[in-house]
Amino acid sequence: MLFNSIDFLIFFPVILILGNILKGNTQKLLLLFASFYFYMAWNRYFIFLILASTLLDYIVALYLDSTPIEKTTKRKWILSISMVGNLGFLAYFKYTNFLIGVVNDINFWGSESIALQDITLPVGISFYTFQSMSYTIDVYRKQLAAKRSFIDFSLYVAFFPQLVAGPIVRATTFFRDLEVRLPVLNEDIQIAITRILIGFVRKIVFADNLGNVVDHTFLFYSTMGPLEIWTGVIAFGWQIYFDFAGYTDIAIGVARLFGFRFDPNFNFPMSTNSITDHWSKWHISFSTWIKDYIYIPLGGSRGGEHITYRNLFITWFFAGVWHGAAYHYIAWGLWQGIMIGIHRVYSRSQVCKLLNENGGNFYDISCRIFTMFCLSFGFVMFRAENMAKVKEIISSMILFNYTEGSITTYSNWRYGVLLIICFTASTIFSKRNIETMSSSPFKLMMANTVSIFLLLFFGFESTNFLYFQF
């Protein structure tokens, strides 16, 4: 069930009213069955998969909680059951055909290619798998006590606002609000409605309209000039930002109407002045997840420079694989690692220190533009269907591939103007947020009025959210 669908517009008010009338375990059961219904709207058989993952981690956590911390080996074996089970589900549904493709590409023995399997990827499997695994890891680390209530834990895994595309909510955050439910006050309602409306505007008004030039660019790049390709590529970066941030805004707003306060998942990441700053503000729940559960356990930055860069590359390789089962996603992940590694070296140099102290606004704006320039190559890797297409598009962007006269063509200049406006507005508003706006009812009213006007003007028809495919 999509947030931007008639079904959800019927489903949500009913659950919201009942959810705020009912209390205690009855309310939890309502939200749990509503979440199952929400998920089964895509494919009713996928519910068995999420139930299997939930039951596995529920039992594993109970065993971990009851096993003394001194029995380290036994606890590791118990935790490995959760890891193998969850990653096994994920590997089968998401990576089977990719691994078959790798084997076919290598094909040392010269035999016939292995046929690809007909496997449907369950929507949201990457998100709820990571969320569930973080719970068992936290229980293993004794940072969290295992939940005795199967209903409570099932609701944590399946809670419908953030089930299929995040944010990846930590168990400590969810159970904090589940156990001591915050009252939904007028301020919460106002903030939630504002966030939901802004989320729909980001998705329907901006992301879906930018998608037009993005789709055209990635289909017909071979007939386009470099400037046109750059516009389409940067437009994709903004499209996926508006699309994904829009989804999480709606999810966070909906959850708040039930008394849950989830942390923001985006904080104006498209106008940052470095790749490190970008990733501290983009898909925050994911970037902190890979930091806490991959980068730091590998040793983080504690083992010297060589170990630090090794850990960075392993972490971002994993991030690329998580996003998709294809070479171009791996390339995207490694590119992020390369950029972060280079920035780490640069940020410790005397040149950086000197420019930060004396560069002023010109240096700051130049850094923001250069960061977008570097990110754009990653946008190509993320959006293109294969590495051959990545190579061709990037070659055209850096003038290795172009036809006579293509340099002067620029048919999609209107989108270029829109992107400049987006970049400028993002820079201006990056120090503001909805929470601070709540102190001014007038500002909230203006934000809601503008949002409703834009939605009425552009209509409510929309496409799938991009991150559903992950």
C-alpha cells in the first residue's frame, strides 16, 4: 500500500481514530494487524517472511538475554543464528540472481551459463532486516534487554509507517515510545500534518516532475550534449532526495500521530560543503547503522591510518551491496568510500585549515559546488542499469564522448534553473526545521497553505517511491 494512494487515504484515518481510542495491548494489537494488512497489500505471501524473521530474532534475543555475558563463545553462536538467518533471507531474495550472474561472468570452466531464477523481491526486506538485526546485536552487547512480549517486538519490526522504506528505527527509540507513550498534543498534530504535507510536496511536486528529465536523460544520453546530461544527472540526485526524504517525512509524521517520535532521516544534505557532511545528513538512520554495526566493529579509526581506510572501504562496499545486487551499486559504494577517504586526508591538511580560516563565503560556496560535482558521478552509478552505461554517460559528461554541435545544445535549461533554485533554497533553509517552526503558528500555517496549494495545482497522481526497490 502506497502512502500516495486512495487505499492509504481510506486506511490511515480509520486506524488513526481507532488507534487513539483504544489503549494498552488492544491498541498494540490493532497497530500490529494494521501493519500486517498494510504490508500484505503488496503481496500477501510476504507476510510469512517477515513473521519468520520476527520469530527468529525474538527467540534469539531471549536466549542471548538469559545467557551469562561470561559465556562469550556461546553468545556469539546464538547471535550467529540471527545473522545467518536474516542475511540468508536477504541473500536469497535479493542476491541470488546477482551471484548467478557473477558466476556466469567468470565461467572458468567454459560450461553453459546458469539460468537466472524467477524471484520476487519482497518490498522493504532490506529495511526491516537491518532493523531486526540491530535489535539482536544490541541485546548481545547488553545495551538492551530482550522484550518478553512477542506483540511488542513484532510491532517494532512491522510498524507500518516506516516498514517498507525506513527510517531504520533503533529498538531503544521505538520501545521508549511504545512503553511510555507520549500524549499527542495539538503541537504534535500540527507538526505531524506539516511534515506529512511537506513529504507529499517533495514526492509529488518535485521528485515526480524531476523524474521526467531524469528518465529522458538516461534513455537518450547518446544524443545529448554534456550540459544536458549534467542537468539530468544532477536532477536525479535531487529526485531521489525529494522522493526518499518525502517518504520518511510522511512516515515520521504518521508515526507522531500515534505517539512515536522518530528522529529525522534527512537534514538538507544536497547543499553540504563536503562529502562527509553530506553523509552526516543523508539517510541518517542508514549511515549511523553502518557506522555502529560495521565500521566501528571493524575497528573504526582505532588501528592506524591504513586500517582506518580499509574499514572505510569495507563499510562502503557493504553500503553499495545493500542498495542493490549489481556491479554499478558496488561501484557507487566504493566511490563514496574514495571520496570520504580523500576528504579525510584533505581535512587534516594545512591547506584546508588555511582556506577554512580565510576563504570566507567564496570558499564555502565553492566547496558546496565541488561536492555536488563529485556526487554527480555517484548519481550516474546509482541510476544507470549497468556499468557499460555508467562508462558511456560519464565519458559524455567529461567531454570524452560527444557529437559535433552537441556542446551548444541545452534543451532542458528550465530544469537547470530549477536545480539552481533548489540548491540555493536548500542552502538558505538548512538551518531551519519543522520543530523550530512550531513556535510560530503563522509559519506552520503558511507552510501548510503553500503545500496544499502546490498539491492541488500539481494533482495527487504519483509514482512508486524509488527506495521501495531496495
